[in-house]
Amino acid sequence: MTPTPLQWLVILWFVLSVGSVVFGRMIFAWWIWKRGAKLNFFWIGTPGYLEAVYARRCRDEGRSSYLGMILLIASMINVALASTVFVLLVARVVPRVG
């Protein structure tokens, strides 16, 4: 069964969302590491870890972490929404067995 244009749009949204979270978090981790933040690279993919490190770093420097936090949290919300819509789309397309 060929996907409809709406289904292609959701597939594209899902792929771009996952890619932006993965590469965005890697770039963000590299950026704060280059500015002196101490990172445990094992935990970089864990939601909340980079946010906590970034907030601590900003607090130590006496500046606001508001913009960075909004970007990190918004990307996680976006991928959660894209994943939900994608799963619902796939569940509708895949024929039921039995």
C-alpha cells in the first residue's frame, strides 16, 4: 500500500525530529563541553542530563539558561509528538493479523 501525501508528511516529520534530537544533542553537548562543562558522555542521550549540566553551567557563570532549556525541551516534545503520530499512522496502515 502506497503512503498518502499526509502519511509521507508524517514520516518526514518523524525522521527530521529524530535526526534533530540526536544530532542536536550531540552538537549541544560538544558546545557546552568546549566551554568547560564537565560531561559524562555515557549520559548525553538521557533526557534531562544535558539540561541539568547546562543549567548548572549557566548558574555558575551567572547567566540565564532559559533559551537553551526551551530549545532542548521543545526538541524533546517535538520528537515525542512526532513519534506518537508516526506510531498511530503505522498502526493504521499495518494490517491486523488474526
